[in-house]
Amino acid sequence: MEFPFSLTEEQILSLIVVGTLAVVAIVGVNALAPKAGVAAPLVLVAVGVVVSFVPAVPEIEFEPEWILAGILPPLLYSAAVGLPTMDFRRDFTAISGLSVVLVLLSTALLGYLFTWLIPGIPLAAGFALGAIVSPTDAVATSIVKRLGASPRVVTLLEGESLLNDASALVLLRSAIAGIGIAVATGESATRVSLWSVAGDFVFAVVVAVLVGFLVGFLGLFVRRRLANPALSTAVSFVVPFLAYLPSEELGASGLVAVVTAGLVTGNGAAKYLRPQHRLAEESNWRTVELLLEGTVFLLMGLELFALVTDVQEAHGSLWRAVGIAALAAVVILVVRSAYVATLLRSLARRARRGESMRGVIAGMQEKLDARFAADGTPVTPATPPPARPAPGTPERRGAEMVAKAPPERVGRLRSSLRRRAADIDYLTAERLGWREGTLLVWAGGRGVVTLAAAQTLPLDTPQRSFLVLVAFGVAAGTLVVQGGTLPWVVRRLGLSGGSTRADEDRGAVRAELDGAAVAVIDAPDLRRADGTTYDGAVVARVRRDVVRELENRDTDAATSADLFAQYKELRLRAIAAQRVALLDARTSGAYSSQALRHALDLLDAEQIDLELRRGPYVPGDDD
């Protein structure tokens, strides 16, 4: 097989040197920037800008496909895997609005603004530039998360940054088609219809979601059958590309497919993957994220010199581009502020409706408990039924639903009611006020996608270099101004304290999981896999470990190999029961995602510790 390109030995060595220096810069900046109280991406952009103006450094111009197809898929996949699917489901409507509706509004308004401010460009080019600067960047989200802001705000920002890239790129694709028509016909107006854009968007999303679900499930299917954590992690590295490439070939959104595959993987990992696999994957993907993000921001700064040179040659001055970029950033803030204000009012109404349904749900749960036992079997009520609610009321509809519920659906109905009640508790406890709204607005900076998407403008686009520099100005300006001041804004708003609900839920989650394990240990029909009984001392010790009556592990020096094997077997069964209870709790949504994640990490650590011990215990095995 012959490649369409070849590199000399000197070129290979140069690439190795450049790559090494880039890794050193990324690691050094990420190590030192937190100590200086500055976000690492900002420093990397600054380093790239300084290096780009060194005379010995050649002009840097990278192919946008390296970003769109090579870097963005793994970054979005990794972020989607770590996104709590429970919280994503609860705020899916709000996230969809930020990712689709806000992008549409921003693209339209900015499109007309750019067409008015930049004479000589067709309307389609204005819309293209509007779509380029519309999506937010995940860097601001990472800063907000690190500062301990509300988990709900973090979820909204993460969800928005994952999905709005796809919305913007679909709009950009349609606008580029309009640019081609305008250039060919010499007309400034665009002939791209709204219905064609809407059709392209729906097709791109639906097909991408289907592909993403398929790839995500196939990835879990394969990885659960691999015993080696390294092999499982290696498979995870190709999953985002297996989702992205087919979707793009089908004309759909590869980024939506990647996000969907990540959400499916993140939701199913606790159930299907071994703890060692999840821990290895998390550790390796953190390294990948660090290097890829750092590379992008370095490139962002390095490309500045070439952009400045092109614009100076074509227009003579940079101030016009800087002014337009600054005005566009202000318009983005105004539009985002108006939309977020509307969103907060909508979320407040939703919370009030939920509170009004709390009594109805509680009544339905009481009626179910009166009619059916815990296992779903009907029971004879000890007291006469209460009076029926008035016709047409929510209480009456709820009572009729319970009355018509067949025994085989009782379990699902109970789970649904419990989840609905938990959703109401979440929306009530995690209310979003003006402070959270201010943070949502200010954290909407632009970055990687804006820079990469700008490079996809056709070479025959009128004033292409000027448009790219405007996009760069918006991305760099919002990254520096908004990203650089985010820590100060969070502190001034008093939002750096984190969530008290997670702390309150941790004890409750642990108690529920311990209860599930104790139920297994205290079962009257408890038997080993071969049908024999467990040694009483083993049962007592496992029970002691589960309920945390003893924090320190008893020494196993005097334990025989047989007793240790029993202990290990039973302890693993107890952990398996705890994990099932944890998954049920996650499905119901009764506890915060932070508390559930903390409990899962503890279970994983306990299982890994136990599986690594070969027994009998030798002092030093646990070091």
C-alpha cells in the first residue's frame, strides 16, 4: 500500500520535535496555570500567538478537517460519556432550546448584521459567518465545573456545548451551498429555502441519533466481553470515529452521532463494564482530552499571524475586523441574555406545575400501596376506600389510572411515579434564579468549533480572510474576556459553594446500597454457587464490612485459603447487589448524580481491591 504523500527524514524529525515541544508546553501550562489563577486554554492561546510572531516560525495554516473529523469527535465523546444522563434527561428541553433555537436566532440576526457591516458579501456568507460564531465552547464549562457551580448549570452548559456544534454546522452547510449559488449567479441574495434547511436539520439529527445508538450499544457489547482493560480502552478510542464517519457519509451530523454514542456508553458503562475497565478508560481519556484540547488552542494562537498577514494585504487595516468582531460579541451576549431570561421563566413555570402535581403523585402511590403488595400481588384493603375525587381533576385521573393498572404493570407504574416525584424534587431544589442565569449567559464563550468551522468557508467566498479573522476575533475575544473573568463572576455571584444536596444524598445512597447487600447476606436461603453453606464467620465479616461497622480491615493472616475464597465470593455477591440497587436508584432519579457517582466510585474501589487480593492475606498486599 502506497500513501499519497511521503515525508523526508528531516520532515519526520521536525514533526517529532514539534510534537514533543507541544506536549511539553501543554503539560507545563496545565501544571502552572492553576497556581497563577488563570485558565490553561487562555495561556495556551497566548503562547501560540507569541510563537506565531517569531520570525523563524513559518506561517501555520491547518486543514479544518483535522479539527472537525480528527479532534472534535473524541473530545465530544469523552464529554458525553461523563455527562449524567439522568440530569440530561431532566433538562433536555432546556438544552435543546439552547442548542437549536438559540443557534437559529443567533445565526439569523448575526447573518443580517454581517451582511450590512461587510459590503460585497452575499447574504448566504453573512449567514455562514453567523453560524460559525454561534456555538459555545466547552472550555467555559470546565472552568465553571472546577469552581464548584451548581450541577444543574454545569449540565445545561455541557449539554449545550455538546449539541449546538451540530446545529451550527448543519446551518453552515446550507449557507455554504447558498454561497456557491451566489458566486455562480452573481446575486447577493440567497436562494436556500427555510424548508430545505429544516429538512436537512431533521434528517441530520434523526439519522445521526440512530447511528450513534447503534454504535454505542455495539461498543458496550464488544467491551463487556473483553477481559483486558487495555483492550476495552482501545475499543473506546475508535467508537467516536465509528459513529462520526458513517453519519457523515450518510449526509447526517457526525457530531450528533458521537454525542449519542457517548451518552449510550456513559449510561450503560456502570451496568455492562467492569470497574477496572471504567477506571482505565477514564484515566486514559483524561490524558487524551488534555492533549487534544491543548493542541487546538495552541493552533488557535499559531494561526493568528497568517490571518493578520492576509487581512493586511487585502484590506490594509485590522481595526475594522476587530470592531466588527467586538460588535458581534456584544450582539451575541444580548441575544443570549434575552433567550436565557425567557428560558428561566419557562423553567420556573415548569417547577410550579411540578409542585402542584406532588400531591397527585403521592395519592397515586398511596392507592397503589393499598391495592398491591411490594411484589405486585393484589391485597384486600383493610379500610374502605376514600371518596373518589371530583371528575376532571388531576386527582381523579390519577385514581382512575391506578384503578385500571393490571398487576403486571404495577412495578413499572411505581417506578414511573417514583421517578416523577424525584424529578419534581430536583426541579424544586435546583432552582435557577437570576444569578444562575447570569452565569449561563457569561459562560457562553466561543472557541474551537468556531475557529475550525471558519476554515471550511470555500476559497472563492468573497473576502474570505476577513470573515475568518472576524470569526477568530469573536472566538479569541470571548475566550479571553468571558473565560478569563469567569472565576471572578462566579465568586461575585456567590455560586462557588457547590451543591448541598449531593452531600445530603451521599449518606442516604450508602444506606440504601448497604440495605441491598444486607438483604442478600441475611437471606434464609443463602447458599454458595455449589449449593453448600457459607461459614458463619465469613458471613459475619462480610456483613460487618458492608454496613461499615469496622473501618479498618481485619487481618487475614490466620485465614485459610478456603475461608478467604468464601469471603471473596460472598463479598462480590454483596457488591453486585449494591450495584443493582445503585442502577435502580439512578433510574428512579431519587438522588443527585453527584451522590450516585460517589457511591459508584466507592463500589468500584472496593471491588478492585477485593479482586486484586489473592488471599490468604499477607501484610503489604494492600499497599
